[in-house]
Amino acid sequence: MMTGVDLPETIPVFPLPGALLLPRARLPLHIFEPRYLALIEDVMKTPHRLMGMIQPYESAAGDTRLHAIGCAGRLTAFSETEDGRYMVTLSGISRFRVRHEVEGFMPYRRCEVSWDGFDRDRGAVETDPGLQRESFLALLAKFFEEHGLSTDWESLEEAEDELLINSLSMLCPFESEERQALLEAPTLVERRETLTTLIEFALRGGSGDEVMQ
């Protein structure tokens, strides 16, 4: 388990729309852009092997900005394809808050970050005492049917609370802003409540904009 002392003040970040990493979850990535190949190579040389996943958004001025909160993952699996692409897996370690972007000559973006306020991410696995699994999975089944999605229902029924809620938050086809809301939910209970709200709105044909305001 990493503590605040172990975590670096500056990390490289990968702004990938729609990709959500959560603490204690795993995110597979397929890397092919030269600047991100360079990022992976540099991360592998560090003792902590940490990089940040963060949602970008377009500002009114038309430039690509970064949300204030992202999640750092440790590079825990790496393979290279014959044509030079990288297949990697990130294991979520902790969310972070961007202090500011670091200027420099790297081909990828780097940020000075704060880990304060995210101690829960580096603690024990969370549970959700209020989760009514049967009705939650029934709601989820309707959502999956409407979106033509399939899953291993037996595994979902048996999964621990955190694995269930975080996996669904990462896998369900939500917009970037909706994923950001799931990432920023302070606790597992609040993430499940946010997830349920998003699913209910989608089933009613509502847009995510209504939820996030």
C-alpha cells in the first residue's frame, strides 16, 4: 500500500476522454501514439511506475484543458506488439488533485499534484451497507438490455461491493462528464448513488447534462 510519503509530487498524465480509472481497479490500455509510447517508457524507469489518468475537456477558448481531479495508476503489466504498440495495465492507486501543469520539453503532459484528501483510496477496500443488490442488478439488467450490452451476471452477483460498483462505473457507456462525477464521488456509497442516478436517467431518456447540474 502506498502512503502519501511514497507518492511523487509530479506525475505524467494521460488525458484520455471516456477512460476511467478508480482506486484498486485495473484499466487495460492500448498505446500507439508516439508521445504516449514515450510516456510509458519513462514511467517504467521510475521506482513507483505511476502515471495519472485524467479527463480532458475543451474550454470556451477552444483549447484542451484537464479536469481538476484524476486517478493515478501503477503500471503493473506491459507487453509490446510486433508493430511497436504497447499493451499495458494500470492498477489504480489513488486519486489526485492537479495543482498546476508543469511546463517542459516532454512530448506528453505532466502535472504537479496533491494527494491530500484521498487517504481512503489508499486504505482498506470499501463496502456499501446500503446496496440492495437484487434491485440494483435488476435496474442494471434493463440498462444493459437497452444498450445491447452483455456481462457475466453470475460474477456480478458474487462480486464484492467495491469491485461491483467500480467495475460498472468504468465499463458503462457514460459521457466524460458523467465519468468525472463517478470519479469524484467521495465514497463508494456516493459512487453507487451517482451510478444509479445515471442509469435511471438513461433509462428515462434523460441526458447526462440534467444530472450533472
